Amino acid sequence: MTYVIAQPCVDIKDRACVTECPVDCIYEGARTLYINPAECVDCHACEPVCPVEAIFHEDDLPRHWAHYLTVNAEYFDEAASLPRPGSDTVGDHPVVEALPPQSGPHKKEISFFTVRKEEAADADLWFPS
Ligand code: SF4
Ligand code: SF4
């Protein structure tokens, strides 16, 4: 079992989750972060601190982001030859690379505040879309 970073992290990358992870298994790509499923110990520490609710247990991934389980896993699959951490060029999984810019002013403003997940509903009131 693993936790998974899905699309809301793209172009946000505030790294709040990185400081919470006890095993340093969250890695930074060019536009998003990725959880290495081979290293994740399923501790849940990262999920509540994400200000944009991008982190899910693999069993709880919304259907429209279900493919991010594969996106995170393939990022660390040497056979996929992706520009992952440790290589000369840090890049992204092709699914992420293909996305148009994700960070509108609404998401950027929320990210300044490192709000906890349970406060995210209030944050939506501060910055109505
Ligand atoms: S669930 Fe725990 S081990 Fe897995 S990525 Fe999150 S903080 Fe790290
Ligand atoms: S806390 Fe959320 S938005 Fe911030 S880097 Fe981690 S997954 Fe991305």
C-alpha cells in the first residue's frame, strides 16, 4: 500500500508534505512531487498537511485521478527511463508534462498559507473562485 500525489499538486509544489514524511520518500519533479511506492510506509503523515488535498491513500483515489497511482509508480520505474531524482535532469511523468498550466491565482494564494486539510473548506471561503 502507498499514498499517492495526484493532480492538485501540479504547479503548486509547496513541499509541506516533504517535511512530514519520516522516510523521505517524497521526491520533487519539475512541476509536481511524487511518492515512491517502494519506500512509502503508509503512515498518513503527509496527507493532512497538503493545502490543496493532492495526497490520497491508493484505495481512496478519486476515480478521475486513479491513473496517478501509475504516474507515481512509473516515475520511479527505471524501465520507464523518466527524468527522476538522481538523474541529471529532473522532469516529470509524461502525463504531468502534458498538462496545461494548473496554478491559477486561486490555488497560488491558498498555497501561501500552508493550511491543513481540515481548514481547506474555510480557505475556499477566503478565496472564492
Ligand atoms: S504516507 Fe508517510 S511514508 Fe508515505 S509518503 Fe506520506 S509521510 Fe511519507
Ligand atoms: S503538500 Fe500537497 S501541494 Fe504541497 S508539495 Fe505536497 S502534495 Fe504538493
